[in-house]
Amino acid sequence: MLWEKTFSHVSGVAFVIPLDSAVLRMKIAVIGQSVFGLEVFKELRKEGHQIVGVFTIPDKDGKADPLGAEAEKDGVPVFKFPRWRLKGGAIPEVVEAYKATGAELNVLPFCSQFIPMEVIDHPARGSIIYHPSLLPRHRGASAINWTLIHGDRKCGFTVFWADDGLDTGPILLQRECDVEPDDTVNTLYNRFLFPEGVKGTVDAVRLIAEGKAPKIVQPEEGATYEGIQKKDKAKIDWNQPSQALHNWIRGNDKVPGAWAEIDGQKITFYGSTLVDNIATAGGQSLEIPGASRPGLVTKAGLVLFGNDGKTLLVKNLQFEDGKMIAAAQYFSRGTGTSVELTENEKAFADQMRVSKERAIDDSTDFFKSGAASMDVVRLVEEVKLRASGCQLQNEDVYMNPTFQDFVPDEELVVDYVRIVRLKPDTQLFVNGEFVDAEGGKTYKTINPTDGMPICDVSLAQVRDVDIAVAAAKDAFEEGEWGKMNPRDRGRLIYKLADLMEEHQEELATIESMDSGAVYTLALKTHVGMSIQTFRYFSGTRLADRFHTLCIRSGSTIPINQARPNRNLTFTRKEPIGVCAIVIPWNYPLMMLAWKTAACLAAGNTVVLKPAQVTPLTAVKFAELSARAGFPKGVINILPGSGALVGQRLADHPDVRKLGFTGSTPVGKHIMKSCAVSNVKKVSLELGGKSSARSIFSDCDMEKAVGECAVFFNKGENCIAAGRLFVEENIHDHYVQRVVDEVKKMKIGDPLDRSTDHGPQNHKAHLDKLVEFCQTGVQEGATLVCGGKQVARPGFFFEPTIFTDVQDHMFIAKEESFGPIMILSKFKSGDVEEVLRRANATEYGLASGVFTRDIGKALLVSEKLNAGTVFVNTYNKTDVAAPFGGFKQSGFGKDLGKRRCLWVEFPSHRFSRPG
């Protein structure tokens, strides 16, 4: 018999069904350069196409372009022509060399050279080009810049058929995304234009191979052409509204960089954000020639004013010599305290000082020595390679260009919390080692408090999943883990819990920064319960050992042949093997603990995908597991997307069980994938609004008001009491009491111990909450308070209350997963009515009832269709109590085996199984 536990996953993951591989393979010439061209090249080869030639730019300073270097490594012919045309005509030898490849299709993913029409028109299937705008808008080489400068709400890319015009050929394929308020050229490129552009280019080739590629003539209406945006053209015109200034700065961030003359120097501005009501007390005035008002240097950065009086905030400034500083430090440059290096750090500094090119002393300036942007990237990567665990960013080089400034290492000081040295690993953890993702792919994880990147995290690819699963399988079947007895496993798990407790403040700080959880809650619940969970499943305490042994044990079965033939039949519960776990973003570490601890206690191995937006505590957990002594391959952590990593785990034939949390439609697809692949077991905690909480007139009002669980953890709680039925004769009084409590809540920095309500987890979720409330108002519900984003940087949303909500309304039926309370009345004394309405849903994760009448409480709790029912309390969890849903809220249990009923009376509380 196989061990079964409940696992969870990240909400909202979209899974991609693999496409039919039986498509025509073509001979393709790839013409272009850069990492983008490299990724297109690799994907086309994976599709089975023959790359007959790569035409790229010549080596620069002895360094090959990434596309050319990869092609040479793969044995593909590479041509590095410095030019294709001379004096307005094609160079015959170059054209002949191209024609000799026999290409049927030209693919130009990114190309800075002018390719003659003799080459464009030669292939039988033509030539296609990737362009980073929604043509016909923004033709030209600086399309992304101008998309932002013009304040476009939509961004996207076009794959079009090449002709003799400038980006004027027929459209084959287009895809678009929303432009976020503070997007820059880099963020748009990294978030959408690069990853989706690679996919789109490959999809376009697939359409051509299938004979389905359209040719849509570009309309001239709405067509624009802007020239190349260069540094000399990027000077800021201050006589504009704040929105236009913001668009200009971010539209030139990072290249070429918007600039202005200040104090006789050319200063470049980076990291612009539109802000309202920003605190300027204590700010120092900075005269900016041409600006409508002086800027203000504040702790948050440089506050600038448009000619409409509105404000924007700039985070970083760069000087003509290449030195970059935080804008808040403009008046305090050169006043910082020195950092004393240890002997080991001094030795490392001496290693970094060695150069084949020239002698390096403390005053050597990186940029004045001839370094460029690509050299910054190489330096950062080399330091990371030599100094394992060093979290260095490109900006650190710009801000510290001299050697003596670059070497010192500072501690991260977090306001309101004691100083914590934060250096979490950000790579994948596979087979006991931290490794880069295939192709070195990374993404930025964002701090929801200010919307700024925390660090780059490795982005797992399909091959990384395969390697991790193979490592987990080997550890289970051949490694020492598979041979280890339960007691020794328990000791390792308990040791891991001890290490987590030792690092609990660091874990809580990381969790707070990465997820927006209030620090005090992160310390007590996110981290505290995680530690309890691992200790519980380690089985080393007397009571816990009894529980753990019971759920692991099998049973003996009396059979007819037992006597006189002396036959004995018994069952055993065995570990199942490789378990895939995909955890959500609302409780990143706690969900990891709930799912992983039971798996490990049973002797399984784990491949875990943390939520893409909250990966950092999972990666820190991997480090602690290695320090605890877990054998290689037992625990593997793969930050990445659900569509790629999650789908591959669902499809993988060596994964024996998968746990998933998210929407019901995706859960159904997961079940199908698990069935089709290898009939793997699956546990689901799915979305949907849980059965409502019912508040009767005989309740303890103080307790009913105090247990407003919908605002717990900013409403990002799978059992949040989002919908309440309140008996009509106390409805208005109850609403007023809750509103009074909401008004007392302090919204702010989650690292401030006095904060009650932190930011929502990520921008997309914040936008959904705003839309959810707009829908409620449109449907006719009464918005009592809240309903909008807080006017400050970050992803803050006001605690919200709706009344007069009818059962048919969208906001009554759908889950907001945010701090939004939905209240409806029910007739006094009509218990059957409230039960009917509460159960009129296809979902049933948790529900609750508040009443002093024990008979009523037990009746309602018995009739409510929910996995957990709370009586006179709410949102209580314990490592010994089961957790899981009914109906389309999923199946399988965390932490236990049966439905749970929590009851709280004035004098005591007890838990009983249902």
C-alpha cells in the first residue's frame, strides 16, 4: 500500500498541452545575433529543424557573439561577415556563400546588419523577422523605448515577412501584453518580449512548416516610425506633466539613459516611479535647470515635479564618469563608513585584483579602464563563480566603479528589525548542489513593498526538471536515503527543524520581503508553524512518535487459509518514490513544510517547485537541508514557471505523485496529465469560494468581530472568511463594529512591527482585486469601505467591505483571495435558509458558525459541506489537525486524514474529527 499525503501548488498556473511533433522539418538559416538569437536557434533545433547556417556579427575584442559561439559548439556552419552590402549593392561572394547553404527559410530573430534583398527573397519559404512592437506602430530600431515614451498601454511583438521596406512586410504573428505603470525597457524585455518573443518566433516557424502561416498586409493607418534613440537625444525636457517625464525616463532606462545637467554635470536618471503623497519632510532641495520646481532628495530617492505639480520618484543617478549612486545619497557621497575586511576577504580581494591586462590598485576605475556594459555582466558572473553565495548585481559595479569601493561587503540593514545579514542562494538546488538553470536563465523576484527587484533567481527549464527527477529517483532507489531506517530519517528531519529555528529571523525577513507578509506574522506563523511541522513529522517526541508510527503501519488480515496452513497475510505502507510538489505564494515556507515534511518522514524524495513570485525561502530551505546532512537528491528545489516546470512534473514518467493547488479547471487538466503520463497519484487543493461563515444573533459579538479572518495575511488565505451570512437583526450593528476595527488597521511596511496590513503579493494580483471590487459596485453591491489601491509605492490594497450582496452576484460566488469581506443578510431564526445558501456552491474548503447555542452549532457544522468547520473561532490550524477540501475544492489532506471540526467555548477549545 502506498503512502498518501496532501500536496499543494501555486494558484493560477496555466499548463500547456504539448503540440503534435509530426510537423515538416525545414532547412533554416538563422541571421542575427545576441542571446535572443541564441535561444531561437536552440528552440528551432529542438523542434527538429536543420540549421544549415548561422550568419552573425564578427567577434569583438576576441569575444564571439553568443549565437555564433553556440552554433560553433554544435557544429553548425557559422559565417561572420562584417557587411553584406558595399556601395549600395550586395557583395557577390557573401551572397554566394549564403546560397550554398540551401536554406528554405531565413529567420532573423535580432539582426543589426542590413541584409540585401538577394538574400531575403532567395529561400523558397521566404524570410521572417522578429520586431519588438505591435506593427505598424513603432517601426524602427528603438521600438521598445518609444512604446514607453509615448505611454502606450499595450506592448508586444510582431513576426513579419521581410520585404524591401523598413518593418513594413506582411504580418505573420503578433502577441501583446499590458504595460505596467513602472515598466522600463529592461522589465518589458525580460518579462515578455524576450521569453514570449522566442516562443512566438518558433511558433511562427511552426505555422510556416504546417502551411498555415498568414500574410496580413500592414495598415498604414496608425503607422509610426521613430529614429534610433541615442544619448544625445535623451535629454529631459522639464516643461511636461509628471506622467510624460516618467515615461521619458523609463523609456530610456537603461539605454540610452535620460539625462539632465545638474551642478554642471550630466546626470542620468534611472528607476522612475509615479508617486502620490510621498513624504518629503527633511528632504534637501536640488536645483535642476529648466524644472518647474527644485527636486527634493529624500530617504526614498529624488522627488521630481512635473509642470502639473504632480510628483515622480527616481531611485538611482549616474554621473558622467560612470559612477552610479542611490539618489537618496546625492548630498552624502563620500561620507560612508569603511568596512574592515577579514583575512579571508582580503585574500579574495587579492585574487580579484589579478589581471592579465594591467596592474590594478585601489584607485583603478573599471570604466575608465575601457570596460563596457558586457564587461559588467562578465565581472559580476566571475565574482559569483569565485565567491559562492555572493549576491552581486550589475548596479553594484556601476555604483562602485573603483576597486576599493567595489571590494567591501556591507550588511543589509532592515528598519524596525534587528540587523540581519541576508545572502540567500538564488540558484536551483539539484542533487545536493546549487546550480544555474539551463542556459543561465534567470528572472527577477519583486519586493511587493516597493515594487522593486530583490534579486535575480534561476529560472528552471525542462532539462533541469529531468535532471532533478533523475537525482530524486536515484536517491530513492540506489542512495542511502532508500536504505535509511525511519528513526535515522526522523533525526535528520528534527535537525533540519533545529536549523530552521536557528535561522527563523532570517527566514521571516526573507518571507516578509518576498511575499509581503507582516514580519510578526511571518515569524510566528509562516516560519513558526513550519518548524513545528518538521518536528511533528520527525516522530522524535513521545506523543508524536505514536501518531507517526500509527499512520505508517499496515495491518494483518485474517484469511481462510490461516489455519491449518499457517498462512499469514499483512499489509505494509511503503514510500511511493519521487513526489512532485508545487506550492503557492501566500504561505511559501509553511506550505513547503506541510507538504515536504510528511513526504520525507515516509521515506520519499522530493522535487519541489516554489511559486515563481516567492522562491527565496524555498531556496534558503534547500541550504539548511544540506547543512542538516540530507543525502544528495532527496530534496530538489526548482524555481520556475508552472507552465514549464509544473507541466513537465505532471508529465514526467518517473514522478509517482504530484500535489497541486490552484484553479479547478487547471486541477482537472493536471488530473488528466497525471493519468495520461503514468497514472500517477495526485492531491489537489483547488480554488473557489469556500462555504460561508454564518453569524447568528446569539453569538459572542466580540469574538465574531475579532475573528475577521478575511483580513488575515492580507486576505491571501485559502480559508479566508470572504463571505459572511449575518442574521438580519444584528447585521447593521455587526457591520459597524467591523468597519470600526478596519479603520484601526495600520497599512505599511511589513517589516515594521507595528504594521497590521502589508502589501498584496504581486502586481497582477493587486490588479485583480481592483477589478473584483469594480465588478461588485457595477452589480449593485454597497461598497462600505476600501475597494482601491493605496496611494503609495508598492502593491498595497485597502481592506474592503461590501454589503447588500445577493447570491447571484459575481463577488458572492467567486473568490477574491484578498482582504475583501462580502456580507449578506439572512432571515432571523431561519437556519435552513442559511444552510441552503451556504452550501449552494461547488466549493467547500472551510466554513464556520458563530452561536452560543451548542445544538445549533453542531447541527450547522454537520450540514455544512466543507473540509474544515470552525465553531466560535476561525482560521485555526495545528500540525496534528487534518486540512483539505470537499467537492471542487479538491481532495487529499495535509497534516491528517479526515474532516476536521474546530469548536471554541468561553472556557476551553477542543478539536474533534468529523
